[in-house]
Amino acid sequence: MMKKTIILVAFILTTIIADSQSIYSKAFGDPTNEPLIYLHGGPGYNSIGFEISTAKRLSENGFYVIVYDRRGEGRSPDQNAKFTFQETYDDLDAIYKKYNLDNATLIGHSFGGVIGTLYTEKYPEKIKSLVLVAAPLSLQETFSTIIKSSKSIYENKKDSINLMYIGMLEKMDKYSLEYSSYSFGHAMQNGLYTPKAPSKEALVIYTKLKTNPLFVAKGATMTFQAPKGFWENENYTSIDLTQDLNDVLKNKTQVFGLYGTEDGLYSEEQIMKLKNIISKHNFKYMDNCSHNVFIDQQDQFIDSLKAWIL
């Protein structure tokens, strides 16, 4: 009996260690400083861009910064990843344990803001504050904004081929994975993720990223398994976080927002709705800034976090 118990305990410990090792993570700065956990975008992306461009600078400004790639995404490959929200919660819990954190501020970028909001709603005791960075409120409104902007660009260019594709897209099931994928494809094609005239500071950072071997090899890589999994298991293309954010605020959790005026994924209406929920005092809408807020306006990004959190 004792031998079976030892074997079982060994098996459990091995499983825990294996699960922990399958999640890539890295910490920057002094562990006694204010902890920040970065939640990357996607689904299917990674934290490489933030890690290379911003994590160290943040740590030099009084924060203990932790980055990680979600299970089955980026540098955390896992053929058995379930791609459910509960799995992301469990893995985030493991990050807390690994770095001995009782609570922390979550920085949710893009889809990471969806994960951050839902986690904060479920586990408010583990959150000091939630910072939404270019994160959607309504995915369906985001797709509509992308299609409307792309259509206008193609009309101005008299691009009949892409107008035909937009016409086909408008007739698709708006909750399908294909509708989501094609919408984001048009956003990328039309430069909706980047400012029209990046600042000198941003250009320097983007240049360094593009010449960094890690970013070149993996930083811009998207995987299909994650969006497919989250769509099948969580119907993520239909998500609207309005009620979830209101519930987070009812729990007395501080929520902040950092967005760019040139982020083509969000309409003025969606931004104003977010601002009204979060409150104007906790919200910054920055000029000459698009989706990668922490690069496009890095100084403002860091200064905002210092003013709000430290």
C-alpha cells in the first residue's frame, strides 16, 4: 500500500512539474516591487514583442514584471491544450504560485484584456488592478468597425477585387471563425494596427524588434489551433464584456484603460462606451498611437502605470 502511495504521489508531482514547465514565463526586476503580469493578445499569439520592447523598462521604473505565453500558444507548445477560459485561469494561478504572488495587477493587451477581465471577475481577491490595453469591449462591434473602415479604403482606391471580398464577408455568418479571421486579415492589410506616422521613439523600438532574432523567428507568428479552440469551446467571437466589466467594478476592483486614437479595431462609439464604464479619470486615449500602445507611446504607457499603480 505504501509503495502504491509513493508511486501515486510521484506521479502527481511529475504531472505538476510537467504542466509548470510547459508554460513559458520570465520575470524582470525586483520581486519586492509592485507585481505586473502581462497577458498577450491573440488567440494564437505570444508575449515576445512586449517582453523585448517594454518589460525591462517597466521593471526599471519600480515594477516586478512577469510575462508568459498561454498554453498552446507562442513558446508554450502543448498538443493537449484545451483552449478554454478555465484552463487559462488555472495556468494563471500557476504563474501566481511560481512567483509567490498573492495578488497582482494584470495588463491585458487585446485578447489578453478579455482573459484579464474574466479572470478578475472570477477571482477579485487576486487582483490589485486591471489595465486594459487596446482590448475589445465587443468583438462583433470590432469586426463591424474593421469591415466599415476597410470598405471605405477600398472604395477610395477603387479596388474592385477587395470590395468583392468585403461583399462576400458581409454575407458570412458573423459569429463564424472565418468571419473573424478574414476581418482581422483586412485590418492587417489596411494598416489598422499601426499609427500613420509613428513617433521617433516608436520607430526606434520597432526597428530593434524587427532585427531581434527571437522576434524574427517567433514574435510575429500566429497559430491556428488557439483561435479554433477558443471559438469551438468558448464561442469567443461573440464576446461582449460590458456586463463583466460592470461586475468587476462592483467588486471594487480598479480598472484602467490605455488606447490609441489610431487603433482601427475600435470605433469612437466603442471607445466612449468603455471610457464611460471605466471612468474618464482611469482612461487615456492617446494620439499618434494605435494597437501596440506600449510601443507607440511607451513613455506615456509607463508614466500612466506609475501614476495609477505605484
